[in-house]
Amino acid sequence: MKESVSKSVEYGVNDVPPPAQLLVLSIQHLMLMFVSIGLTILFAGQINGTIEFASTLVTLSLIAAGIGSIVQSVGLPFIGSGYLCPSLCGPTYLSLSLAAAWSGGMPLVRGMVFFAGLVEMAFAPLIDKLKKIFPPFIVGLVVTMVGISVIRMSVISLFGLDFKEDAIRNDDIIIGMVSLLTMVLCNIWGKGFIKIYCLLIGMIAGWSFALALIPEYKQNLDILKHYPLLAFPVIGPEFRHISLRMDLLLPFTVVAISSSLKSFGNLLAAQKSSEPELKEVKFAPIRKGILADGFSTAIAGLLGGMAVDTSSSNVGLAGSTKVLSRWISVGAGMLCILIAFCPKITVAASLIPKPVLGASTIFAGCFMICTGLAEMFAEEWNPRKTFTAGISLFFGLSTAFLPSLYARTPAIIQLVFTDPLPTTTILAIGLNIIINLDETVSGLKKHFRPGKG
């Protein structure tokens, strides 16, 4: 059933697409979510985990991501934003989780991830206090940074690389560009289902092209015959205990707050797409969304999976296709849990060529960046906004350009200068307060001047 929405929107946030379309749209978002499987496999490889360990870690992480996607979007009274904003195993916690694994194994990873989820849940109510420090241009800046934050990962993948230092193959570049152009042209020129399923069509076209062009991709599929269609995870001794360490509490607290700020940006973008008629930010669903994100991370820790996070790419895909139904996120979450017990499907999805995945993320990121910029410059600009946004962007982006520089700075600097999105957000809030301090003081003087009642 379709609610009354703008003609430019295919399915509004509360619309329920027909069952067949809901299934295909959920699969489209699920395929984009599978980008995160690579991080889980990378984590297992870095700690020399066995194939059985990696398989169990993927399964438990997918279950946590599925639960997170459902809780985030189904529209419960006290938790979840009610927007299309699925969860996946994001990179936010990767480096700290590796440090915990190297020093205390999976029991320590489980405990610290669970603790981080509790920190995010505790941070959620504080979002209401931020109402006055998020004018529209800062909201736009944060949304822009959500798109910018996926640039590094998406471009490296587009060129078919695991790491930026790897050799580049011409065929991978061609595959990536064919995938991206197919998605873009289907979105621009397509009508009906072609426009709605533009990302899925582009991924299928790119994968087919890769199989025809590079024998390696076809050979990789041979591994599928060694995996069963259905299987329960093998819970080894690594997943049977949980522990904490005091010296890791502060680092995980900082990363948890950074993760909350990242989710804040994703939820702002989802709200902007889902409710464009809003004149100012509606903080209640965002507060409940961050609470759901923390809950999902805590669940991941208890299960023994990787920490989960809201997905910038899926929010961007929803905005670019104008298919915003929250039930798609619920459907993707249910499929995520189901597929967790289907090793053959999980492994097949993890074999999607990297250039195709990179093209998908770039496609979604373009919408996020341009939507944010449009929001930033929708009202009259002035020098105060120039320096607030400009300085925040300079230093926020520098964390991506010069990570080795910040690794040598004092610990207090490293707490803030971590990643483009949270760094830019923190600086923008602080600078907006400082630069407008004269107007705030002037307003207070007028309010409390003698003779005023």
C-alpha cells in the first residue's frame, strides 16, 4: 500500500511495496551490505583464524547486522529511527578490535564490543541536547561528509584492490567503469523497474562482464562446491568466553562516540531523504536510531561477531533511487539472518568482484555528497559559515590524507582527529559555537539589560 508522497518518490518511508518488489529491493540492499563481509574475513586473516573460525565469525556478524537492520527500521516505540538505514560490519571498530584480539583473543573483543555498544546507548539521549548547535548548514556538512567518508574504500575497490599498494589491472578498471555507468544510466534514463533496480542491474552486468573478461573470477566460483547450502555455525572455544580490560575502556569509549556521530550523520541523511518537508531536524527518531545502533553493537559483542554500524552506502542508494520504504531495511535484515545459515550463498556473495562493489559504493556516495552540499548552500551564506565549514573540512579531510601524521601527535589530538566524518562534525560544532560567541553574548546582554522584565 502506498502513502501520499511526492511524485518524485517511488516508495515513501512508510509505504509497503508489493511482496515481489519488496523481496528484490531487499536483495538489492543486501548485496550492497555484503561489502562488509570483506572486513570480517580480513579480521580473521589478521589473527590467523582458521576457515571454520572465519565462517563462524561471518555468520555471527551477519546475524547481528540483520537484528540491527530490523530494530533500526521496523518502527518500535522506544528504539529505532523508523528510516531505511540498515546495519553492517563497518570499519569503525576494526583497528581497535584487532588490537584487542592480538592481546586477549576473541573473549576480549566480545567484551570490549559489548561495552562500546553500551556507551553508544548511553550517548543517545544526549543527542537532544544538540538541537541548538546543528543549524541547517552544519546538517548539510555532516551529510556531505557521510558520502566523503566512503571515498577511500570505494575507489580502492573500484580498481580491484585489497590495499592501495597492490598492482592495478586494466581489466578491473574496465569492469568497474562498466558497472558504474550501467547503474548511473539506468537511474537517469530508466523508467519503472529499471530505475528502481538500477544498482542491482549494474551489479549483475558488472559481475557478468567480469566473468567473461577475467578467468580468475570464474575460477573463484569453483570453491562453492565445497560449502553446504544450509549449516549451523560451529561455535569454537574462541566464542565461549567474554572478558574486559581496563586500559581499553577509554579507546573503545572514544571510538563508540565516533561511531555514534557517524550514525548521527547517516540518520540525518536518511531523515532528509525520507521527510524532505521538515524545516529543521527532528531529533526523536535520530535519538532512537543511535540507541538502536548501540543495541546492535552490544548484541554483536554478546554473539561474538564484529561490531556493526549504520550503512552510509545503503542510505545513499535509497536517496538516489527514491525508494525509501523502511520495510526494505527490515526485509534486508531478515534475509541477512537467513543467509547467515547458508554458507554457499554467503561465500558466493563474498566473491562479487571488488570493482563492482566499488562502483556500487561510489554510486550511492554521489547522492550523499550532493544532497549535503545542496542543504549547506540552501540559505544565505556568510563569512562565519565559510570559516566554520572550511576549517572543519580542512582538518577533517586531513585525517584521511595524512593518517601517519596524526599517528605521531599527542594522545589528546588523536582522540579527536580520528576519521573525516566524526572529526569534521566535532570541529564544526565547536567552531560554530566559538565564531558566534559574540552574537550569543550580545543576545544575553539584551535579554538581561536593566529594566527588562
